[in-house]
Amino acid sequence: MFFIKRKEIALLCFLLMFACQGFAYSDTTNAILNAMMNPRYIIVPAFSYASETNFVFGIGLYINPGVSDKETDCFTFDSIAKYSLKKQFELHLRPTYKFRSWQAEIDAKLRKWPDTFYGIGNETLLDDAEDYTTDKYMFKLNFFRKFEESLSLGVSTDWEHYNFSGFEEDGVLSSGNISGSEASEITGLGAVVRFDNTDSPYFPYSGFRFQVDALRFDSAFSSDYNFNFYHMDLRSYYSTYNKTVIANQFDMQVNQGDVPFYKLAKLGEQLRAYPSNRFVDKNSISFRTESRFLFPKSTFLYPFGYVIFVETGMVAPNISDFTYDDLKYSVGTGLRYTVIEKNTFNLQCDIAWGKEGYQIIIGGKEEF
């Protein structure tokens, strides 16, 4: 059954990519060739430390054509490979093809990594944490058609396969009572709406971004679990008189149905002071605001900059259960170093504090 499912996903992806080529084959080919003949490669070292992983080392590779015109056909590529002292590995690839009014975005991941399960809900305790290891294979494809200058509509596919090992004896996960704790795969199909009038893909000084995803994971698509997934991501950017950028993000995720634990909303992915799996449930809501400042070229501190941020949010089993009393918070600051002036592509180093400690994040691009 596993191989039949994988063939079906491969066939679906092939047909979608064939359709992309059929719409504008020559434009796509020219865009990729131009990017490869005049590439702007950015190599980013990555480093982090966490109790469940020990020291983690990595390297990121970014291909950025450096174009600021949204109408220009282009090929961009984001990737990162990470390896921990506990012999864990992750490879994450995100190529994007833009041609005429069409855009295809791929998000692929191969992951063998230690994880921690803290339980489900907004009031779980650190002392109840369970360590385990996840083997994850993921392939997502978004295919957009631009209808106006800033508005795009598209279809979205999501295929993910999970294996688990290292469950703690007598733990919650090993008991089998948590949905998704056995090897499984999920397949989803849906729609996505995007509005984007910002002035840069990496470091906007002004503008507005809004995206809504709605997917159905169903056994009709060879999915082991049936549930609905909704995600809303709203971002705004405002530049003050001294070129300080005030960036805001409102994020909300809603799941309905039989949701495996590995697809629950993760508050730690929004609040930098917490591990990504900290505080999970069917629904999440978060708000982040950040002040960004880059020193001008006329000063000796160029190309450096800094950020100051505040983040808050919560998870709940139902939307009606959201209350202000359950809000978690994360505050922090960070340094920036501009490696590509056009579009302002920065390297980041952030430190964030919360009620349970702090986290250090080093990598490429902004958080949002």
C-alpha cells in the first residue's frame, strides 16, 4: 500500500509540473538559464544548540537573482542542510519558478531529527516532556495564477510521510493513545489565496501581505487521516521617517477532524523563545511586532543592523477556548548583516526570552 500511495503522489506532482511547463515552457527555461548564468549565490553558516539535539551545525545555500521588478521572470532557490552531534540530519529545499503570470513553489524536506512531545494544550509542563525521533519526508507544491498586480489564486498539494522511533517506555506516545503516533502518511489538496503589494520579497519597507490556505486531507487522496486545515497569515510593513521598519504579523491556524499530533498547530514556530514543538493543539493564534533598522551606507556601521521584537500567542482545542489569560510571550533582539543590497537580503542572529528560558537563532532571511 505504501508504494501505491507514493506512485499516486508522484503522478499528481508530475502532471502539475507538466502543466506548468505547458503554460510557458520557453519563459520558464529562459528564467532558469538566466539565473544559472548570472547567479547570486549566498552561502550561510548555521549554528544552534538545544537540549534535545546538542550542538547543530549547518549550511544554507540561496540563489537570488537580485531583481526588484515583480514582473521579471526569475528562479530563486532556498536550501539548508543541518547535522547535529547526535547524528541527526535535515535537508530542506524550496525552489520557486516565476514566469509571466504563473508561479510554482516547491517545499521539500528530508528529516531525521530528535523531537520532544510536551503534551497537547496550552498548560503542558516541561517535566512531562518525552523525547523521540522523527523520520519525515515531505513534498508540497503551490501553483499560482496572478489575476491582478498583487492578487494571486492557486492550488495547493501536501504529501507527508512519518516514521517514529525512540519513544520512551510507559510514555504517552508509546501507549498509542495519541493520534498519529504510528507510522503514517497524509495527503491534502486545496486552494490558496495571496495578496502581496510589498516592495521586496526579503526585507519589505512598506506594503501588505495576506495569504489564506485551505486544504482537505482525506482517504480519497490516500491519506491515513481525514481532517481540514486552514491557515491565515497577515503581515504589514511600515517605514518611519528614519527608515526604521515596523513589521507586524498576525497568524491563525485551525484544524478540524482527526488531526495527527505531528500536524497540530505549533506555537513555538511563531514564538522564538520556545522550541518549535512547545505548546501544540488543534488551533493557534499569534501576533508578532518587530522594529527593524539597517544602518545607511553613509555610516561606518553599514552593512549592519538590528531588530527588537515582541511576540505573543496561544493554542486551544477550539476557537471559542481562546482567552487572554492563556497568552504566552517572547521578547528579544538581534543583529542583521546585509549580504545582497538589492532586495536587502540579510543574515540574522536573534536571541529571544520567554518564561521558560531563551533560544538563539542564526540563519538567513527575516522571520517574517
